[in-house]
Amino acid sequence: MQFKRLSVLLASLLVAACTSSGFSDSNASGSGQNGLGTAGANGMTDGYTTDYGTDIGGNREGYSAKQVAFDRAVGARVFFGYDSSELTSEARAALDRQAAYLTRFSSIVATVEGHADERGTREYNLALGERRANAVRSYLVAKGIPAKRLKTISYGKERPFILGSTEEAWAKNRRAVTVVE
């Protein structure tokens, strides 16, 4: 219990530090950007409004204060269309915010996780998740983030954000998540 309280305190301090250094929590207010409580590429809310542990780095229980600060400041996820690894204009806007944050905090390294929905074979979805993670990594590198600071991993369909076989679940599971270390 003490550890959770300390984690919450540290997360609050990091968020305060980020907002005072030019990165605000404007995503939480529903500004239309892909971040906390805002519409994603598919027009749905992203579920981060109250539960920061739900999909940060595919980790459903624990998460670092640094990750929470990153997600609150700029948003950690981008979404993809069906069977696609092409970045949408909304995804590029979210990645521009990530690039600005990673430029400002140059000691941060990150892993980009690629995910897919449940349709298709395990092997196909692992390859699709890899293409999605690489698309995000390539975009961030093109924006000036050194390649050595960015790793990729694909989870394919193994770590869904939402369980279920609905269009909503599939849309939220087609994503890449930038996890800061």
C-alpha cells in the first residue's frame, strides 16, 4: 500500500514538472488530440480518463510514474486502420507531440509496442504489429529522435486493450504504444 501511495505521489510530481515545463495536460480536457479522455483516430474515447494502468505499455497492473507523465503530457498511443500500418494524420499529430517531448527530455529511451486485433493468425498479427511499431519508430527518427533511443517489439494480438469481437474492440486493439523507460 505504501508503494502505491509513493507511486501516485511521484506520478503527481512528474506531471507537475512536465506541465510547468511547457507540456500541459490539455489532452485530459478533451482537446480533440489523441491523449487522455479524447477521441482517437476512430472517434472513440480512449479509456485513459480514470485508469492509468489499463493500457500503458501493455501492462495492466503496474506502470512507472515516468510513463504516466508521458501519457498525460502527450498521449502514448496511436491507432491504425484495419490491416494497415499506415500512419493517419491524427497519428502523425500525436507522434509530433511525442517527438517534441522526447526531444525535450533527451535522456528518455522508449520502446514502441505494435499491436493488432484478434483477427488473423498469430504469425500474421505479429508481423503486422512489427510493421506498426516500425512505422512509429521511423516517424520519430525522421523527427530527430536518435534511433538508438527507440526500440520496437510486436505483441500482435496477444495483449488486447479490449477483449471482444466487436468493431469497437478491434479498433482500439489496432495500435502502437510508446513506452518510456
